[in-house]
Amino acid sequence: MLIADGEVFKAARLIVDRHGARAADYAQDQIDQLTAQGDEIGAEAWRQIAAAVAEVQRQTRRPD
């Protein structure tokens, strides 16, 4: 299941805003929980979000 890129990045920005430096850990926790529950579709969605979280964090760390 693929989520539209715009929606993935929207979710990633919200997670970074809410969880700050721990955003990647939060996303990984979601992946781990869903995988443990056998929800591979949900886990894959969170993998997409986790990748976007990493990109958002890289962009916000760049000096202007």
C-alpha cells in the first residue's frame, strides 16, 4: 500500500513537530508495534513515513 507523497510528508512534518529529535524513534516504535501485531500494511505505511521523517529532519538541520 502506497500513500501519496504529499500525505506522507504531511504526516512526517506533524510527527517532527510533535516529537522533535525523537521523531525517528517514534516512527520506528510504530513500525515495531505494527510488525509485532502482524500488520505489515500498516508497518509499510509507517516505513514510508519514517523515511519522510528522516528527510524532514535533514532539511531542518541544513544551514541556510
